[in-house]
Amino acid sequence: MLDKWPITIPQLTGDEERFAYVYVPDGYEEGTQFPVLYMFDGHNLWDDDEASFGKSWGMLDYLEETNVPLIVAAVECNHHPEQDACGGRLSEYSPFDFKDRRWGDIKGRGKITMDWFVNEFKPYVDDNYPTCPDRECTFIAGSSMGGLMTLYAVTRYNKVFSRGAALSPSIGFAPLSVLRMIRYSRIGKDTVLYMDYGQNEFRSRALKRLYSNVAGRLMQKGVLLESRIVPGGDHSEASWEKQIPFFIDTLLY
């Protein structure tokens, strides 16, 4: 079962509506409680017709075919251009201020986004669906800027999220800020993280070194890290769809 309904995030885009999505496995017994995976870019997960580039992750097909005992709760991103007063996806999905080649100075509003997820969206999901609300049952995942936000959530909101999956995280926009974020975070030793990059995404040695440094720093903090370089992988929904079995297995191991 996939529920979809319009919501607003006043702190980010006022009374403008976007969609929230919650998938619940079919046929569960009364009293069952499922772990919950929160995800970014909800419109790109389920249906090709809604996806930004005409190709979704195929998440619904995977969950229904495998009957994974997992609730997935996701929210559509901000589609505004970055120069708008409210900012766009880069602003909404970045914990840091940074400079972008195309859009110039980007004001990072990732904290506002995560505070809304933690203080408003998660309580709603827990109140209305058969969730296990505890930290050990609360996961988060995303790709690209959503992958960066996953790193942010797992490190800075570690009291809420015990596990995460960061696919192709956008660590290159503010590399020093990413490394500092990990270094100065308090992370539980039971924290589990799946992180990957596609082979074809590494277009510079600097990005390879940065990925290695991020992975190393996470491991130094005690994170139970599964790191993968995806053979032939690239920066696309089609590539991330192929990684679903890998990160789901890590989250539910």
C-alpha cells in the first residue's frame, strides 16, 4: 500500500504544497511494528511518470515483489530555482552554505529540513502507521544531495537515526565542511551506514581521495560502514535502482 497526500513545509516554502508518500507492507498482522526508512526526493522513488527525469528508482515494485518488512516514508523535494527567495533543492538539501558554479552562493537550509523531518514528519508517521518508533528502527536514505543529507542526518541527528544509506552523496560541494561535520559529531558505535559511488562518477582523483577520506573518517568514528564502488555505476535513478538490494540488506541485516 502506498499512500500519497499533499503537505506543506512552512519553514521552507510557506503554504506551497508538495507530496508526501508512505509505503506500508500488505497483509501484516494487527500489532505488527515495522522499522521505518525515511527518504529524500520522494517523487523520484515510485513511478516513472512522476520522476524528474522520466525514470524512477522502481522502489514500489521492489518492495512489493520482495515483501520487505519495512515502511518507507518520503517527501518530494523543492523544485524552485535556486535564485528564488525560498531557494531550491540545493539549498533545502545542504547542511552548509557553499558556492555553486551555476547558481552562485547557496544558503544551506538542511538543518531546517531535518528539524522538520524529526519534529513534524516522523511524529505524524509514527502516529498514523504501524511503526517501531525507536532509534534502532529508524533509518534514512537518499542520493546525490539526498545522500549528503543522509550523512548529515546520521552524524548530527544520530539520536534519531541509527542507520542510513547514502548513494552518490554530494560531498564535493563543501568537502571541508563534510569532513568537519563527521569529525565533530557524536556517533553511536552501533551506527550502520551504507555508502557508495558509481565507477563512472569519479572524474577526478580529488573526488576519489575525498570519498576515501570521508569513508575513513566515518570508520574512525566507529561507524559500521559498508562502502561500495559500483562497477559501471553512474549518477542516475537507473543506477541507484540497482543498488536497492544492497542497501536494504545493510539496513535490515
